[in-house]
Amino acid sequence: MLIHTDDKPYSCDVCSKCFKLKSTLQQHFLIHTDEKPYGCNKCSKCFKLKSTLQQHFLIHTGEKPYGCNKCSKCFKLKSTLQQHFLIHTGKKPYSCNVCSKCVNQKFTLQRHMLIHTGNKPYSCDVCSKCFKLKSTLQRHILIHTDDKPYSCDVCSKCFKLKSTLQQHFLIHTGKKPYSCNVCSKCFNQKSTLQRHMLIHTGDKPYSCDVCNKFCRQKSTLQRHLSKHTDDKPY
């Protein structure tokens, strides 16, 4: 009957928090101890709460029981689905207390806040370079290895970054999503469009340290530099 009342007769001896059910108090009390009585029979990782173990176990099963009724995307956790659903509602409940920018996910706000703090908490063990995001560090680490985990399904060419694979794949599709707003010529890579735009602007951002000649492209500068040396690149 306590469900229908506000009575919470069970209180924690440590922090005085109160609960309606004795079992809930017992679960809560584990917060104040180092006990983790619920162990995973797949990887032996232990947890304080049975519900946390159940969520963890989905990692091993691959199950994603929570489906979005808007786009059918599925998630392992109900909380992740709830966060995802904000994409469809347009709600942005998390706001920055510095610039008032609003975002739809808490972790997006946390990433955004790094702009204002300047903190770069993730550092490379190899070269000590620091990054604001863990994902950026993980991409950076590939520079120090030969790993190319992203492969093209068409030609099997491998890449270090997923974004580079996506750009490469446009070669096979024939799509050219980047168009010049001056002459409407289209390209399959943003970098190619940027180089093309120099034709219209006349900019020559690459300069020779020897004779101060300016070039539109880095490759043109490199060819030019060989004139000042004995190198013959071709």
C-alpha cells in the first residue's frame, strides 16, 4: 500500500535518504560500500546493481531491445533511446550557461563547454598532443600506427578514418555533392572544390621560400622547388 502513499519508512544509516521498500534501501546501501555482488558470467565484470548487470549483458548478446517508433533505429539502453528521440522532437533541453546555446544531448553540451574552458583532457601517449574529445584522440592515435580499419566494399582499399572512406566511396558512386557557386562545376571531394575555387579567387596560398614565387597548389610548389635543387621528382 506504500505505493499509494508518500511514506518512506526505510532510511539509510549513512546519508539518511529514505525509501518506500526495504529492498530498495538494500540496493542503495551498496553505494556506500565496495561490494559488487552481481557478476557477469561472460567477462567476470561485477556491478553493484542487478539492473546495471542486465544492461551490461546486452554488450555480449548484441541485443538492442529499445526501438525508435519514428526511424526504427534500435538501442541497447532505454536512456539512449530517450536521448535519441529528442532529434525527432526538436527539443534542446540542455543549454550552455556561457553563451546560451542549446543542444539536445547532455554529452553534446559537455563537449561544447570545452570550447569555453579550453580544456584538452585527452592526451596522446606517443607524442603528448592533447585533444578536447576522446574520439579525436582515437583518430589521432592511428597516425602512429599502420592500422587502417575502414575498408571499401568495392575495391578493398583501406583507410585510417571513416570520413576518408566515405569521401573515397563517392568515386564508385559517381556522386559529386560539392558544387562551385561561381561556375556550378561539381566535385566528389570538398578539398577538390576548395582547390578549384582558387581559380576564381586568384589566391595563391603556397609560396617559395627561395624566390617568393606563389602557387595555387601545394603540389605545384613542390614541383617548383625542385628547380632550386638537383632533385628531379619525375
